[in-house]
Amino acid sequence: MPANAANLRAFCTLRQPLRAVLAFLAAGLVSVPLLAAAPPPLLLGTAWYPEQWPEARWPKDLALMQAAHIRVVRVGEFAWSSLEPHQGQYHFGWLERAVAEAARHHIYVVIGTPTAAPPAWLTSRYPQTLRVHADGRRAQHGNRQQFSFSSPLYRKFCRAIATRLAQHFGHNPDVIGWQIDNEMGPPSFDAVTRHQFHAWLRRRYHTVAALNRHWATAYWSQTYQHFSQVPMRATNENPGLLLDFKRFVTATWASYVANQVQAIRRFAAPDQFITTNTTHWGDQFNQYTISRELTLAAWDDYIPEGRYHWLENGVQDDLVRGYKRRDFWVMETQPAFVDWAPVNAALPPYAMRELAWQDVGHGANAVLYWQWRSALNGQEQYHGTLVGPDGEPVPAYHVVQTIGSQFALAGAALAGTSPHSRVALLQSYASRWAIDFQRQTDRFGVVREFTAFYRPLERFAQSVDVVSARAPLGRYRLVVAPALNVLSHAEAHHLAAYVRAGGHLVLGPRSGMKDSFDALWTSRQPGPLAALLGGHVEQFYSLLKPVALTGRFGAGQASVWAETLRPQASDVQVLMRYGAGNGWLEGKPAIITRQVGKGSITYIGAWLDPPLMSTVLDALARAAHVHPLIRGVARNVEVCARTGEGKQVWILINHGAKTHTVHLPAPASSLLSGGAPQRDVTLAPHAVSVLLAARS
Ligand code: GAL
């Protein structure tokens, strides 16, 4: 498209340095910018697939979106066959027109690179790019994600399409960001990947003797003479191998992402963000590593059976916020229901509102509904949408419209704000993987256990960060590691330094058992932190029945897992013991603690029942000078605070069926309903209140 002088001027003034503009003018790559202003700080959006519909329909769709306050669409992430219908023939005109039409409706665009769904010309001409399943079967064309993440040839095609897209749209101010691929995950077990795995092992261990030592391969005569003998398996293998395979998969997806990120960055304006969308608790690879290459993290927030538990969703928002330790996007969420659960029950309308505002309260700056309208055919015909097959709104549209109007009212106040927590939960992929490889009891679900710690902490502190064990910890008064099973020397050193600097560290059951090769530490749990703790785990037990505990925190029970602790230093205090009649456990310490200067280290050796977990964690939080943001709040009322730039925004959500009043620490004005500043906020059942307080 020819450059348009007026728009170009707006473009230069508001969004782009002149130098960059001249550069693409020279390259002849300018498209007409229609939305010159920066996008709103809080965006409502949807996944839109213009390639599936006649162009004549687009203005109607976009007008309906605009009427629902939708300000962003994600497009293109499965459109490879429309963008490059034949090898090397790029057809971007339709996408350019779709972006321009969206802009005419004041809607910004995120472009997804289409690499999750290779076109048939690619997979038929180059079948070696197809993924091989763990059982050796090669994937076929006809679904999505059928490619091998490690195939150099596939990556060439990915780079080419990402480059072309970035050249074309990289300076289009109506395009605000990029999504790489879509929900990456499945590895490939083909010969090329296997070769790369061996090369990766060689780089990690240098000699096969070192690998044999760390994996203890004398066990079952697994000893290798060459790296090339090492099998590539994701289950039922030596735990050292399994953990390294996960790391290799992480490194391989990271380089897969980097390949496209580099292509885009080369041509795109620096203010276009780059992200990828991740899944519900996804642990296919280490998300902290993958996120390094990206500008921001994003996730797809689905409640498959329509059963919304706010704390179970909140922990995942916090998890994703921790990937880059900053605000994030919810790139997909459901309009009422999905189509892939055993029972695809709908979220009630009020839960859709609560969910959207909870995401924002935990740091999301955009919430996008998947999807706008179902393709008339294809695998997802039953999925929730915002308009029906006739193109007219379905009931969920009207709920989303209300959410959109609220986002429009509150968005400006949220600019530059984020949640800031004083409590951190440490999340470790290596630990999650290691426990999953060898659960010892199938009742030990790592996510369940993690959430069991999160729930009371979030209720008490009303803000919890979930971060990696390597994250900077200086800002936290309390750091809790629910099951830090794999604990490297470096991580132990980092945690010990935090405690010595006055921090309060709590380790949960199964912590500090393994080194970074998934081998047992010879000092018993918590391994390299045992000396600081002044005690260690004597023995672990899987439980069939709950066991009683008594001590400083009264009486309660533990289930699933129990470890007996042995204090060694004289200043270790026993806080709880297992009660009588518990066999091996009877009378043994279950929780011990030790002061270290102004800091402390505490070890909780059992999976405590919910009331006891609350009592223990509340007491430990209080001792660490952690206070609720707002005191005296009812159990079903969620308090979220976003602060920054001299502002404090409260997001109060009543997840319950009774009316509650929240007494704010200082008056604040309702952004949704207006009126005079208030201190007492009454929340009807399932109501949301968003308030701006002046901050000193
Ligand atoms: C996501 C995926 C979307 C769509 C959606 C349906 O996992 O990214 O493309 O399939 O699920 O819920």
C-alpha cells in the first residue's frame, strides 16, 4: 500500500522514531496506519479467523466486536495455508485488509505465526518434518501440531514465514504484538531429535563417564560406552535420563522460539511485543527458560468443566506472572464453555465476570475470548463462541460486552500498575518432573500439593508471587517452597543467603532430596540446606490413612505424605509432632524450625490437612511480618491490589452467594459506578468492585 502522509505523520509523532520510519519507507514496506494512538492499558479481545469468512462479512463482525468494547483481535495463528498457499508464494493481502478493517473499528491486532499448523504442501513434500510419537508412529497431516520441533528443515520454513510477516507487518502500528506458534508442547521422537539429544548430552557431560556417574548407571547394567547408546524416552527410564530429556526438550523449544523471535525482531518495531500462549499448569518444558526470549508471558485460561474455584485459578495467574515477573496476557479464555472436557458445562455468567476481573487483579492486561465464531466445519464446532453460526450474538456475547464496558471504565486507572507481593511460593519444574517420574504414592499430585500451600497463603496475604527458586528474593518477607524436591547447590546457596539476610524460608515435604541430576543427596533431606536447618528428614512415608499431629499449632491431621524429622542442632525447635498410634511416625517431629539471625528456616514434613495448613502458614506469615492487605475480609471475597505510578487500584470480587462489606484502609472511588470516595464497599453476591485510591 502507498504511504499516506497524514497517517505517517501521526505514526512518527506518536509511536515510532523517525529513523525507523525512514528505514521502512526506504524498504517500501509501509502500510497505512489507522490507529495512531497507543492501545488502551487494559484490553478486551477475541481470537478472530478472517481467513475462514468472506471479506464482505468482516465489517459486520468487527462492528459487533466494537459494540462489545473489544479492542484487540488475535489472528493468523493457524492460517499458514492461506498465507502461503504454495511454497514461497505469500498471500498477505487479505491479512493486511483484515488489519486495516479492524483498525477502522478501533481494534488492534496481534499476529500469530502460523507454525502450529503446517500446510499440506509442506508436510507432503517434506514428510521428514512430521513429528514421530513416542511409540515410533509418524504423525500425519490433517490435525495440528504434527511437526517436529527439532527439524532444521521445518525451522527454515518457520523462519521464512515469520520473516515475511515481520517485514510486512513489523511496522504497522495497528499490529501491537506477535504470538509465536500456539500452545507448544509435544516433542518428537525421530532420528534427528535423537541425534540432537545425544549432542545435548555431550555438551552437558563432556564425557560419557560423567554421565554414567551422575545417572548411577551401574544400576541394572545401564552403563554407556557412547552417548549414542542413550535411549530417548519420556517415561519409565532412569530418572537422571528423564530429567535431562525434559531439559533437552526445553532447550529445543527455546531454540524453536528463538528462531522465530529473531526473525521478527530483525524487522519489527521494538514496541511490538512478542509472546507465546501457554497452557493450564503446562509443564511440557520449563516456562521460565522459554519466557526469556519473549517480551511478555501469556496463558490460555480455561475452566474445562465450568467449575470455577477462584483460588485454583488465581494460582495459575500468579504462576504465569512469575514467568517473567511482570504483567501478562490471558490470550485465550472461554465464552461460557469449551468442547474438550468430559462434560463441557458452561461457566455461569457471573463466573465469566469474576474470572476476567480476577485475571486482571492478578496482573493480566488483556483478556481474549476464544473464539469469535466457529468455523462451519472443523474439529471445534461445539466450542463456546461470541456469535453463532448465523453471525448474530449468542448469550455469552452480552456478558463479554458488560466486561468490555467495565474494562473501558477502569482501564486508564490500571495503566502502569501491577500486583506487588511480600510472599513468594517457589515453583520448580525439575522438582515437579522428578516427583511425577516417581510419585511413590499416586495421591501426591504436585499441582494439588502446591495449591494446598497457595490457598491459605493467598487468603491470608491477599497477594502471592509464584516464582522460580532462582528468582531474586530480597523483596519477600516469607518464601515458601512446597516441594522443592530437586535442589541444586546454587539454589541452596541462594536460599541460604536469603535466610541469612533476614528472610523467612519454609520448605514443604519432599524438599531437598535430589541434586540437579535427579540423584539422591547423600546428606538427607533437605540436602544442602540440612546444615542451615540444623536437622534432617529421618524417613519418608506414603500414607493410606490420615495421621494425627499435635503441638504448637494445636491438633490436626496430615495425609498422603509424612516425613519424620530429626533435629540435630540444639537451637532447633520442634513445632509439631505426630500423635500416638501412628506406627513409625509416633511421637516423631513433623515440623521443625530454627532462627538464623533475624531470619528463619522451617521444614514442614507432612501434607497438612487444610485447617492445619492455614493455622501453620498464617502463624508463619505473621511471624514474618506479613499482613493482609485488607483485614477482616469474608472467605469468599477476593482482594487484589495493583499499584504503581502513585496509584493503588483495588479489585474486590465477591465469589460467594452472600452480600459482604469490605472496609478499605483509606477512601477509594469506584471506577465502575462512580460516586464519592468510600471506605465501606458493599459487594452483592458475585459482584466486582474496582476502586481507585489515592496513594501517598
Ligand atoms: C486452546 C487452543 C485454541 C483452541 C482452544 C479451545 O488450547 O490454543 O486453538 O483449540 O484451546 O479451547
